[in-house]
Amino acid sequence: MDNQDNEIVGIILAGGHSVRFGQNKAQALYNGFPFYHYSIHALTTQLSKSFIVTNNQYYSFYKKNTSLYVIKDMERWKDHGPLGGLYSALQEIDSDWYFVLPIDIPFVTRRLIERLSSYVSNQYDAVVPVVKNKKQPLIALYRSTVKTTLKEQLINRNLKMGIFLKNINVYYVDENELGCSLEFTNINTKKDYYYHIANQKE
């Protein structure tokens, strides 16, 4: 893939309300470190520039507890889900490509960042992994060319990531090509948390 001349910056989406988890799961612990530590570490050890985009509720927390530049959701697009956060980041940060991660995935690694980034190509608007036949649009790369489509969907209040992917040119990467799947483990509830964390410590 022709990624040599493309700048890639990291964007960590940290505006979720963790309703099913019952608290801000970004602060839940894995091996003594909060979940948000892992997303930050994976991006900053592979990419030279990384940012956090969050809402008013968590802005002060991330400003105080991380060294990254923290962006607030644009006022017009607050509470517009991941699309609102992504568009807010793209409006403030100039780059060719943006590697997007959620704030709450404790098993993410630098290796995943490196491997997915290797698929960047100006033939596509996005690089999205597929794990167990499920698309993973929040652990993916997006080219600056998606900004217009993002804005159109936000204006129309069409906030589904699946529709967004259908409206752009996506290169899908199967988990077998990446050689990893644990990194995509989704922890939504306390039951998920205790099950996955206990299994990893065994």
C-alpha cells in the first residue's frame, strides 16, 4: 500500500457515557492501569501525534490525567456519537489520515496500530478491520476525504457508523490478515469486565 507519504495522526474517542457499564469504563483497571492508558500507549508509541476528543463531562479529567492535547466535541455536534467526535477532530486537526481508537479497549497493542496503518492507500477513504465477520469502524483509519460525508450525515442526524461506511470507499482487512483478534475484545458490562479480565490473568 502507498502509505509512505501520508501523515497519520491518532484520534482517541472518549465521549461515551458507558451506560451499560454503570460508570466511566475508561477508568476501569486492567493489570493496575486504567483502560485509557492502553489506547494512549498504543497510539503514542507508533504515531508521532495523537489527540483525545471528548465531551464537556470528561474534558477536565483527560486534561488533568493525560499528556495529550484534548479536544471538546464541537457544540453543534455534541451528543452525536462517534461521528460527532470524529468530525470535531477532523475539523481541528489537519492530517492525511486519522487512526481512530475508542478510549476503553485494554487489549489494544502497538502491533495492531502498525499493521492496520500499513494498509493505508490513497485509493480508499478508510481502512476498517473485520473480526468474526463484524466490522470494527471504531478501531480503524479514515482519510481526510471523509469530512464532507461526515458533515452531511450529522446534518441529517444519520448517526449510524454502518451507513457512514456504505457512503465512503472502504478497504476491509480480515482478522486473519492482521493476525490478531484479542485486541478487538469489547467490554460493555461489568459481567464482560470480570470475565475477560479474570481470563487474562490466569
